[in-house]
Amino acid sequence: MIDYTSMIEVDGGRFTVGVFQDVAWAEKGIEALKMAGLPAQSLSVIAKESPEVAALIEKTLGAAGDRLEIVGAGSVLVRGPLVAALQGPGRDLSRVGLSGTMRRVGFQAHDGRIFETLTARGGVLVAIHSEPRAADSLAILHSYGGGNAAIGAWTGRV
């Protein structure tokens, strides 16, 4: 398993997140984000483990997803900078789930519970790590069916 905590230094509060109803919708949304100029390395995916999700991650993010058991969501495949931010030094994502870790990237606990519930039901969580393009990312997520799409609070800013 990859140690995401050493892969990338993540500055929380700069993620835009949405959950697509299934892999087909997520693929359309991710392709639209990439067509808008957002690089694949700024994208993250968290979704219930399946062959379709594995293929989506491989195709759109250029590498295989890592398998995690996440409290509240079950067995998922993950890839991207959001994972590093949520894991934290104690690998908390597996132990406390999305509801307990989304605060690290500017979301409130109830947002995390919503993302966790939708992911557990088979939704595909897609996140974009790009503060300058947050509004663009949000508009694209909404346009392509990214439910509950939101921008994490930008803490420490006026």
C-alpha cells in the first residue's frame, strides 16, 4: 500500500468536491474537468470497489487505485491528493471515515456524512485540488451531475 502522507504536501481548504451517481457520470465529469485544463494530478476519486471504478481510475488518473476499508463506506478504491489530506499522520481515513476527516479540507462534519453516505451507496466522489479554479470546477461538477458539489471553506483567509 502507498503511504499517501509522504507523497504530497496538502494545504487544506482548497478542494472542490462532488459525488456522481455512478461511474458513467463520473467519467463524463472528469473528462470535462480535464478538457477545461485541470491536470489529472489535481483530481481525486473515492468510490466503492468494483471493476468499473478500477477502470475509471486507471483510465482517467493514469494509475491504479489503492484499496482501503473506510468506516461508513466499506471497501473503496482511492487515488489523488484528497486521499493524502484525509489520511493524516495516523491514517485516520480508514478509522474514522469521510465524516470524520473532511474537516481537514474545509468541510463541516455534516458535509462529510453526506459524502460518506453517497459514496457508500455507490456514488463516485470526485475532488479537485485547485483554489484558483475552484469556481470553474464547481460549475463543471454541477453541469455534469456532481451531486452535493461544494468548495471547501478557505480557512485563514479574509
